[in-house]
Amino acid sequence: MPTAVYCDLSRCIGCRACELACQRENKTSRISLEVVEGLAPVPVSCRQCETPLCTAPCPGGALRYENGRLEYDAEKCTGCGLCILACPFGAAVLKGGVIERCDFCPEKEIPVCVATCPTAALFCAEAESFGKNIRHRNVEKMKKILDPSIAAGREGRR
Amino acid sequence: MKSKAYERSIDPASSTMLRKAENEGIETAWDRYEKQLPQCSFGQLGICCRNCNMGPCRIDPFGEGADKGICGATADIIVARNLLRMIAAGAAAHSDHARDAVLTFKKMTVGEAGSYSIKDEAKLTALAAEYGIQVEERSKEEIAAELADALIAEFGKQEGPIQFTRRAPVERVKLWTKVGIDPRGVDREIVECMHRTHIGVDNDPTHILLHGLRTSLSDGWGGSMIATDVQDVLFGTPTPIKSTVNLGVLAEDKVNLVMHGHESILSEMILEASDDPEILKLAKEKGAKGINIVGMCCTGNETLMRHGIPTAGNFLQQELAVITGAVEAMVVDVQCIMPALGTLTSCYHTKFISTSPKADFPGTVRMEFHEETAYEIAKEIVRTAVENYPNRNPARVNIPDEKQECMVGFSAEAILAALGGTPAPLINAITGGAVKGIGAVVGCNNVKVKHNYGHVNLVKELIKNNVLVVTTGCNAIACAEAGLLMPEAAAMAGDGLKGVCEALGIPPVLHMGSCVDISRILLLASAVAKALGVDISDLPAAGAAPEWMSEKAVSIGVYVVASGVYTVLGTVPPVLGSSEVTKLLTEGLDKVVGATFAVEPDPFKAANLMLKHIEGKRRDLGLKP
Amino acid sequence: MEEKNLYPTICPYCSLGCGFFLEVKEGKVAGLSYMPGHPVNEGSLCPKGNASTEVLTHPDRLLHPLLKTENGWKEISWEEALSLAAAKMGSVLQEYGPDALAFLGSAKCSNEENYLFQKIARLLGTNNVDNCARLCHASTLTGLGKSLGAGAMTNPLSDLENSDCIFVVGSNFAENHPVISRWILRAKERGAFVIVADPRRTPSTWLSDLFLRLKPGTDIALLNGMMHVIVSEGLLDREFIRKRTRDFEGFERILSEYSPEAASAITGVPAGDIIKAAREYAKADAAAILYSMGITQHISGTDNVIACSDLALICGQVGKKGAGIFPLRGQNNVQGACDMGSLAEYFPGYGKVGDKEAAARLKKIWAAEKLSEKPGLTTAKMSEAARAGKLKALYLLGEDPVNSHPDSLNVRKALEKLDFLVVQDIFMTDTAEYADLILPAAAWAEKEGSFTSTERRVQWISRAIAPPGEAKADLDILLGFAEKLGLGLEYRDAGEVLAEISRVVPMYGGITKERLLQAYRVSWPCPETGHPGTPILHTERFNTPDGLARLIPVEYRSPAESPDPAYPFLLTTGRTGLHYNGGSMSKRSSFLLEKEPELFVEINPSDAQTMEIEEGNNIILETRRGSTQAKARLTERVSRGVLFMPFHFSGTNMLTGDALDREAGIPEFKVSACRVRRV
Amino acid sequence: MNERIRLIIADEKKCIGCRACTSVCPEGIIHFSEEGGMRNIQFPGSCTLNCELCALNCPENAIMFLLREESNIEENIEGKLGGKLEGEKKAGENRVLLPDRIISLKLMPCRKCGATFATLKEIEKVRKAISEKVPLPSGGDFWMELCPGCRRGTFREKEAKTLLMTRKF
Amino acid sequence: MKEVLIRPELCMGCRSCEIACAVEHSESKNLFAAIMEKPTPQKRIYVEYVPEYNAAIPMTCRHCEDAPCTTVCPTKALKQDEITRVVTHSTDLCIGCWACSMVCNYGVIGRQKEARVAVKCNLCPGREIPACVEACPTNALVFLEVKKLSGVKRTEAALKLARGMQGKAL
């Protein structure tokens, strides 16, 4: 299941609970949040790309796309850090010879950043669910502008 | 975007009428089809279900959305259920037709069906023998009465086989029994279809389809076959006869009465009534040179093959006949009658007369038909037509010139007779390789296919390859219009078939009747199989329905396959939404009944599929390729 | 994996009362787990909550009682410490009388501890007992007390999801109570309209549908302006006004001066927006008002609160699902500390000091001979009295007035002037530096007791781990102290204290330790055993003698200080998401500190440009009371002429004024005139 | 097992300066430093450890070992490196002691913040690897010129921009 | 430019547009063949249901000006034509990072599971009218310039008014 931690930016209040929870769980925070111009908070973490560029230069096969997800094998990692140079998002860091990137907190039911997010802005889901959420929200908005007479008409049709 | 008239039909007469319609701003089935485009994909794939009011439910064929209905039915279940309901409806149409014929037959024996009589005593005796009815020292009415009771009992038979199924080769019957699809009374099977497809009953696609096979067999070897045989007893078993077809059969100076629909009971009486001197006199008075009765669709096939009454066209030509502006009355009973005729006839002087107690339409003159007063009503109908003659607007009349001669009336008995009373010459021709095999090409018209294009090209391709073609229904009329039903058409056949046709003086395409008469094809196949000492599924034979559209056609297709004949469909049935059902129909059935379906819209490719199948069977039988 | 034990607990930071589990391994805190089943936070936690365990394991924790000597701090035994404290306090009592003593309770301590603390004070004969609610929500107590009869949040937080319109005024909930955003967003998902009135463009405003950027301190003008619209457009709930309120006639008159245009002139909010906000609020089926210290920390704090309450009342938006007034409190037990009577003018359960009946009732239960009938000193007055030499000894229970009280220079002076200062805390604070005696206390998870969250939810915290070193639970320390004083208070544990509380405080009547352990979610009033608690207040009647709410007209008054040519900027203060109040806890989280390490001041980029200040420059801020240095942060969050500073770092409150609300005595932290220059 | 002295031979042409060797060496005897826009990797001439982790982990196979006792060591080295190595030859012994070797590689400054973050050779290698995977048009891998921090920042700014477009307040 | 515009009041929720879209973006462009194809053809228009109104709203790419998805796409797989404003997506360049999906305000960037790439409306290049619009049986989807749609709506409103007046006169 290629899932990733996504952020519904419209809900994010930039509180940084995610960073803190991640740091507590993983020693290094693998999600980084900054509030751009004090107005727009954006968390960045591994996008779990489905055609990950980071695997391209990996010499030992430590990073590979398998079973529909990006797998990392620290045993095989040479610590060369080339993957970090390949990532367009700068979403991973090399620390002590291993790659620190979001691995969904395997020991937890849900990643801690998602669990702790006070506004439920972060969520861990399959990529397509994001669009679905937004569409539903748009429907809610459009609902208001729908002519109430339609509703009456549809009742009859029902 | 409206298609051009010539893109709609290969028949010049039809194209002419379509152009006339366009000029007059008249809407036809083709126009309505184009307004339906694009058609609902869920419907086309058979993955919508309206069997309960939690629904309608539908399955996303691309797997993103719903993969189950509310009750949990998958695409496979929904498709199978929908297909079963189609079979049930088709079987119901045929068998109800049969019921009407048998009931008339029964009334006739007790003298309640005034003008009907037994026309084919030989067949009566043969049928009685099949039912073990004593024939010696009994009047034909007595025999008929007992036979009628026996036949009526077949419909509601709760247990035990339908008698006519035993006409099939023994191997076939054994197979049916083994698989558990040896049918019981057709009424029971249809009711069971409706029960099984009700919410929460049968939900295994294979299990559902097996019942589909059984139901269709109760139609093919029950309903349809009873209809054919009873009509033969009542109206005579067809024998080869010549006539004409196509819209050109309408007469410019006569009262034109078109008989459209399916049941012979009505048409036979109208034919009689049209000869009534009183009516003929009236016609003269009204300025007509006479009364021209013509057939349409399967009623057309019935009167064509029994009486040589000309036929104006097949299913898609029903509106075109009216559009000629020369039709005084369009008399209809049941099945395949477009409700659009109501609006259409109102644009002309044509009277749209509905007669069946079961079927009424918008804009009709209602003249309900009952056996007791059959002749009187028929006379009244003809009179209405005649009286309408003065209303005809000559300015709007345009009867196409095209009419085509044809030789029809090849009932199974007639074929045997043509062969000299024994199937041996045919068997020899087949084993000898002059005739590669038998192709049964049947079915409706469908606006999704250019009118008659599928029919004519498929048949031509088959005879070219020395396959003797038997035909019924709308395909038969299409072939007739294309001149394929003439002995001269042998010229279009391959050398082997040509030789056989010329020797016997028969066309390479044999007209076996209306769509309900596909039972005749089953009998012919059984006869050939028995003569070869094999099962039907071993025969070098294949079926096709290049332009099928009705639920009857679904039932036919299924019983033909269940009887062991490989069948190629020219339009896609609404089953592709289920890979399981599709696989079962196109592959799995081979293991069950020794035959499968194939779908191929291109008639040439379809012919190839059939030829390949026939060649395969020939090889299996050790016959010369 | 080794076995970890999970202990349910409640977050020690803000007043929402979020639940989580402490992971305890071999008697040590190993981490925390989320509690998705908790009705307030549904498992989520803000950054402070996430960092809360760092407090428990921090090396700075006080481990032994400390005595100030000439050679610095000296570790002494508990016996010595408590004897000393009792002796010193006793001698002051003897020499100067009870009112020379003062007790400053803590909104961070449990109900039981606060109860005991004020009981000690009152048994010693003084009402000089107060807590930090004075600094944040005293105006709520007085304001809502006057109009509705109960100074507390009317509905549970989760009820916000049922609101169709949420009007947030003077609250940056997204940073200070992040979990509230969850409920507001949920309401928004249902189509609710969210209005945020704030001088700053805070994260809370990001979630709003309408943002009213008012000038600091002009809340009454805004609220009256909205009410003007509601009255003149006939959007009020006449039936509600007739049946449930009184004094509407006089009230209506005063509004006439606050046309949207007039209000706009004062507040700086476009008149159109005021009208829109008024319509959305009044027309909603259920509308909620959320407010916080932006309303309360003004000299007109009480009036501000009343204005909010008036708005709710005339629209009938109180006492039903999704409609109510939500004062967002600060500390995790600020509600409880007030309920327990850790207040100069209230006995436990809000019996007024001076009310004979209330005193008699208390005397009976306490078996006390007499109780002082004179209202005690509030925090600010304590400082004043100390400076004047009238106050001699002070017992501080987990408070850091040097950092958290306004005008800290004067606070320091006051502390210096004291004869004896006891500070009971978990960390060394700036205040503790002035102490004569420091008593090391247990942190929240190291003791047991009940806490009352802002939504009146009483929750029990069990002891998960032992306190470090010799530190002791506050309750034990207080009991030891009382014993030394010979007050004869005998309770075996917090449960027994709570049992007494349920007899003294009517709305806690049905709340016992056993019940809280079973279902740690009872909302007061819960007058008797078996009562289910009351999530929504005022559904039938208000808590006033006649059951009717009062509509009290309030007038806009300009803040005590306004910008002038000498001090051209308007300085406002508040919290950031990552720190907490004086920061004695949050600044001990390495992570929180790493992200927000030092004092900063938000300044509008165009102001900065004029002053030639660049991002990250150190600048000096000066008010009439003091000056401090901070890093400049250029942002559009503040409008021109406005500065914002968080109050977590020492320095901010050198600048703030000590002008007080005349009724509630709450200081005006939110508005000071200020000038700025580069270092 | 006897303690054997082995020579570490690092191939300057192959080395891209990724530092994998420095991080895996159990004794930390391979050092690196960055100054003046260069990354310097310092290899000791020889190693007594019984491990070849640095060679195993080198993504470019740029490190090899030779036993000092092997004959014709000069040839070996010269043959393998295709160049002459300056070594100290002790009189009377057919042995070479190599001095510490420093491989200096040019670093790439981040186009945004100016801080150096990777060697040019590393960047080149990664670029090539990426382009084999995804047929990026020229300039399609703009991020290669940014340090990871600025990549995050750039991405963040882009997202923020889209967010601010919809945010009214 | 012409856009796929939505008239929710006319939508019956039949999802014909969704299927037509998936079929149009299949190898074979034929329904019966498309359902068997791998990777599964993917729709780029989404019919969302509004329970309160028993109505449905089709949603598809608006081809925003200054489209956010093109801004955040690191590999330029998403590109906007400067003149036509059509936002197109190249599956070759897509690395499946879903940054686009995060910033799309309409939630209309979908995902091809097997190919692991994003899919979105490209207004059916080579077609005069996009497949979804053509498939709509009730004209709830129209392919028009925004200005034109207002024109259509005005005409309709005028017609309605006129009919109403007639009704009264009668």
C-alpha cells in the first residue's frame, strides 16, 4: 500500500507537534515544519514517491521500491548519502551513517505525527484519498450555492 | 451528428425511405438511437442492478469506486442475475406465444374457435404418437383434443421432462440430465428465474447461469417447439414456395394492409377475410384495385412460408413501411412492435390497429382479437383498412421499387422431402466435403449494426465457403431481400455447395421460418446428428446472430448453445462487466454443454470463427477438411 | 520488546485537560502514548503535551529542601524545613497578625492541594489567598458571575462541533489551545462560519471565514457595534430575552451610540465586516463565543466579558447544544483552583467572603471557631502591601510572579521586602531566587489528585512514578506544614480531601475519587452521587437568584495607555505555541527551546523598514515602566503600529503595565505604549 | 591470526567523495574535512585492521587493499592505478610504506544559501543516475543545485504560495 | 479558452462522464476492451454525491491560472501551456510524489495504481469536445468559454420568466 503522511495545509496551524512527536519517537525529527512568512505553515517529510529518485544512485540496494513502497534496509546502507542528494524535497538526512526518513513509525499503529496532530491536518493515507477529501470539501462548499429548489425537485425524483 | 441514410442500411429500399423520413422530418429508430448516444456504460456492461429498492446499484468497471452492490452482490453476481432475467423474459415471450397457439388449438377441438381447422393431419398423428395418444379409430378432433391437453400440461409440468426434449439425440439428453439442466415445464423454470434473481436468493454466478441454460432449454425444446408444431397442425406445415419481399411489395393502387408481429392465429384469419367478396367489393367502391395483404417481421415469415404472402421487411423496416405513405393499416399482435408506430402512423393516414389482449400501444385503434369471433374481427380489421384507403395522400406516397423474389418454406419436413425423404444426400454431401457444414444464422435487427449488413455479409461469407445456411426470423428476410433465398443464389456459393443446390434445385440459404421456428433448426440438427450417430455438439455446425437485440434472442442463443451449437453473437451482450460470467459463456460452457458463445461484430470475422469451428468439428469427426 | 506500563494521565500544561498515557518502564518514564478515546483531544496532543514528559526527567528538578544561607543554598531535611516554615510563619502571625501573611496558590496544583492551601490560610485567620487566575480570568469570574451567575465555560469543548457560527474574540486558540482547532475545524466541516477577532493575524485567523482585525483594547466597541446591528436589524431572540433575561430596556439604549460606522472608527474594523459578523452570529442556529485573555487582560476586562455575554444573551445563544460562551482558561487547574476558593474574595464554592451564611456553613464543616470576614489581598495588592511593608511573609505554591506578573521590577522589589518567603516548586525559578526556603514538590504524574479543566471536567490523575530525590507531593508538604502549625488537619490521602470538598463545594457534591477513577470525565455541577454531571450550563435557568440572566450595558473605555508621540507603538503580549506562561516547564524542554530559544518581538515589515530594523536584529523596547531587549521578527501578523511579544521569557513583563480592572483586579497585559530602537 | 599490515589504496579518479568510508571505518582512521570549497578525504597509507568495510561500502569501488608482503608491489600499485605512487622504500626490503593520502574534491555551493553541500562528482553521479530513471528534460533537475535544506525550503515556499493563494486572512 | 463547465442542477449522477473519460484515456478507446486493459484506464473526472440534495456534482481539473500543481511538481511532469492554459501531465516524468495532489484545490488529481503515476484531465487532445462532455446525457457538462455559459444561463432564465408570464396570462 503506497501511503504517505500528507498534510491538509488548510487545516495546519503550524504548531509543530508533529516535529516534536517524531523527535520523541525517532530521536531525529523526520518531518520539518516552518511557517513561511509567519503565515503559511508547511510540513515537509518523505513523500514516499512511487518512482523514487533516491533509489537511483543507491549503490548497495539499501533503498529500493518494493511491494508498493519504499523500503530501506539499514544493514545494506553504506552511508554514502547519495540518496539524499537525489531527493528533490530534501526530505531525508544522513545521521550516524543511516538515513533518517519517514518510515511511518512501524512500532505504532499510526505514525506519531499523525496521531498527535491537534487539527487532524496530517493524515496517513493512500495518495488518492487526498483528492477525495478535497472534493468532498468542495462539495460541501458548492452545496451552499446549489439552488434549494433542486433539492425539492430531486425529492420527487427519488 | 446525424448519420446519413446510406450509412444506416445496406438495403436501397430502406435507404430511400430513410431519406424520405428525413425530408419529412420523421423520426425513426436510428434517430432515437443517436439521441441515446453515448449509451450508459453500466448498462452496456450489465453491472447495474435494480432488483431491489435499496438500489439501483452499480459497479465501477475500472475498480476505483464501488465494487459491490448494497447487498454485497459483485459484478459477477449482478451480471449473472441480469442475464438470467433476460433469458426468463425471452423464454416467456416464446412460450406465451406457444400457449396462445395451444389454447386456440384446444378451443378449435371443442368447436369454440369458429373458423380454425386442422390443416396438417399427418403432423397431428405424428405428434399424437409422440405423446402415446391412441390414433387408430379416432376422429382427428378426438385425437387433437387429447393432444391439446397433453401439450397444455407441458407448460406447467412440475416434474419430469418435456416430451419434445426427447427428440434430441440420446447423448444430449443424458448430458442435460447429468448437468441437471434437463428442463421441467417452462412456466416453472421462468418463475424460478424470477425467484432466483430476487434479492438474496441465488448469488453464485455459475449456479445462476446453469438455471439459465435449463430455462432456455424449456423454451427451445418446449415453448418454441410447441408453438411451431401446433401452428403447423393448425395452418399447415410449410413447403417450398416462391414469393417476394421488401418494401416494394406494397401496392400503389391497392389497399395495403401490413400484418406485423409474431402470431399466426391473427394473420391466418386476416388472409381469409381479405378474400371476402363483401370486402373486395367495398375496396372497389373506395377506388382501390384490390386488397394487398403483406407481412412484416415474423408474422411476415409465417404467412410468407405458408401462403407465399409477400413480406414488406424485417424489424427495422416496420417504420419504413409506414413512411411509404401507402399503408392503410398496420395490424399488430405481439413482440418487436415499436411503440413509436403510434406517433409515426399519426403523421400519415395509416391506422395502427392493435389486436392482442396482451399488447396495446399509444395511438392505436383497438380491435381485440378472440378465436371465437376470429373471422368477424379479421373482417372488421380489413374493412377498416379498406375504408381508410380514400384517406391516403398520393402526394406523400413513395413506394420503393425494390422487391425481391425468394423461395421459402423449408421446414424440417420440407427439407427432408427436398432431399428425397431421407437426410442421406445431405449427410453424404457433408461427409464428402461438398458441404462443409451447416450454419444457422438467425436473429433480429439492431440499430447498432448497419441494417442487414451483418446478416447478409455473414451469410454470403458462409455459403462462399460451402456452408449450407439455414435461417429464420429477421435474418431470413434480410437474406431474402439480398436475393440469397433464390436457387440462383447458388452462384454465390462455393463449388461444393453450388453443386448440391443445383442438383436439388434449392437455394444455398434455406428459410426455415420465424424466430420461434428455430426449433425447426434444432430438429434438423438432431436429425443430422442421429443420422451420423453423434451428439449435436459433434456436428460441423455453428450458429450466429449477427444483429440480435431482443431478450428472445438471448433465450434462443442460450438454448442453441445448451443444445450443443457454437454461437457467434454480432452485438455485445451486457455481460462484459463480469469477467467470470464472460469467461463462463465464452470458455467454461464448453465443458458443460460442449459449446460456447463468441462475440464478433465484424460479420467477416464472425464467419471465419464459424468456419474455423466447423473445420475443427470436421477434423474431430475424421471428415475431409 | 520490554514490557511498558501505560498510565492514563492528563496533560499538565493548559486548561483543556487532554488525556494521554505515560509509558512507564521500571519506574521511569519511557515515553508517552496517545489516547484516542479521550473525549477532549481524541488522542492528539499539541507540542507542549508532547514535550511534557521532559519535565519529569529534567536534571534541573529540585530534589531537596533548600535553605538560603550566606553561602548559597543549603540542603536541609524535611523536618528542618517544615519546622522552619511553620516557625517563621507563626512568628509573623504572632507579631503582625494574620493579614501580614499571604498565600499564593497554584492553578497547576490539584483541587485537593488548593483546597488545603486556602484552608490553612483561612484557618490561620487571613483571606490573603489568591492564585494566578487573577492574572488571566478573574474578569471571567466576575463578569460572567454577574451576568449568568457562573463564571465558567457553559458548554464542553467538543460541543463546538455542533455550532453553526463560532465567534472567537481575543483568543489565539490555535497556538494556545491547539486542540480546540480540532473541534472548530470539525464544525467548519459541517459548514459552520468562523469569525476571529484579533489584532494579530494568528494561526487562529487562518481557520476563520471572517477576520476582524481590531485595534487592541477595542473589544467592547466591536461587540456593541455587532449588538447594534443585531438590534437594529431585529435579529435578536425576543422570546429568549423575555423569558430568560432582565433589564433589556436600559440595555438597548446604550447601543444606539455604537452604529457599525462608529464602532468601525474605534476598532479599525470595516463597518461591513461588523455587520456581516453580527448577521452570521445572530442568524446561526447555534453560535458559540470563544474568548480568552485578549478579552480578560484589560482594565475593562470584566466589561469585555459582560459584553460577550450580552451578545450571546440577546441572540439566545446560551444554554443549548452548540451555543454558549467559552472562556478558554489558561492553567490546567485554574478552574479548580478558583472552585476551591483559592481566591481572596471567595470561599470554596464561590461563597462570598463577608457573606455570613457562607462563613457559617464553612465554620461548621471545618469546626473552626472563626473565619476572617475581610476579603483578602489579590496578587497585585499583595505585591503592593509587601512593598509597603504591611505584608511580611508569603507562601508561594508553584508560582513564579517575577515572570508571570506584570511590572516585574515592582514584584522583585516586593519580594525583596518580605521577611520570609517560602517557595514550593518543581524547578528553580526567578522567583525562587528570592526565597528563604525552597520546598521541592512533585510534578503532576508523581502525585495523585483531581484537576478541573476549562470545560468544568473534573479528572483524576493517578501517581505513575515516584518524585525524584526527596521531592514530595504538594499535599504531603502542606499536611506536614499544617501539622507543624498545629492546625490538626488529618487526611490520609487526596481522596479524603476530595471527600471533604464534596461536602463543602456544592457543585462537587457527587464527585469522589472512586467515581473519577472509573470514568475520569465528570463535569460539574454534579451536586450528588449518581448525578451524571452537567455538560451544558444554563439550559433551564441561570445561576442567579431569580434564574434570569442580566443584560448589563457596558461602555467602551480606551485602554489605560495609548500610543503617543513619545511611545508610538502599541505593545500587546501573548503566548506562542511552543512555550507556556513563565516557561519554567516549557523552557526545560530541549526541543521546545531549540525551536523557540529566545525573546522576540513581532513587528510589521513596513514599520521595521521605517525604523531600519531587519529580521533578527536585536532591538530595545521601552515603556514607561522598563525596557528590554528582543530579537526582531518581521511579519505581517501584526499590523502597523502594533508590536507583539510572547511573555514566556523574562523581560516582557518589565514592560507591561499594572493598571487593573477595577472589579476583578486583572492587570492590563494586553496594551502598553512602547517605543523601539535598535541596539 | 597474524596482524598484517595492509596498504589502503584509494583511487583518486574513482572517488567521488561521498564519505561512506569515513563513516563505516570502525576505528575512524579515514578522516575528512571541508575547507576552501574542497572536501578532503584523508586515507592513511596502511591499516592493520582485519576488515575491508571501507572498500566494501565504497559505492565506486575506489578503495582496494594490498598486503605489504605481496611482491612487486610497485608494479601492482602502478598497474592498478595507472600512475606512479611516491612511496618510501626501505633499503634492502622490497616493501613500500605509503604516506597518508589526501583526495581533494571540489564542493558545490548551494545556489540559494551558498553553503557547500556535496562534491561536484557526487552531484554528477546522482544526476546521471536520476536521468537514467526519469527522462528529465535539461534543467529538469533544478534541485540538484540546492542543498537539502534549501530544497525543503523551496518546496515549502512553493506549497506555501499555493496555500496563500487560497487563504483569505 | 473553452473549459469543461459544470451545471450541477442538471447532473443526474449517472457517472457516464467518468466512464467515458476512463475509456477515452485507455489504449483501445473502446469500453469493452478498456475494462480488460492493464494498467486499468483511469477516470479524471469525479462525480461527487451531495446527500442532502440527492444531487451530484461532477468535478474535474479547472486548469487554474497559475496552477498550483505545476508550481510544486519537482520534475515538471505537470506543465501548463502558456497560451491555452491547459495543464498537462507527463507520466514519463512523474515520480509519484503526490505533491500536486496536496496542493490541488479541487482534488482532481488521481492516481494510476499500477503505473504509480498521477492522472489528470488533459481536455482530451485530438478531440473537439472532451469525452466527458460528449458523454453527458443531460448537458450538465458543457465545453464552453465561461462567458458563453453565463449567456446560456441568461437565456434560460429569460425563457423561464417568459414561460411564467405566459402561464399567468393564461
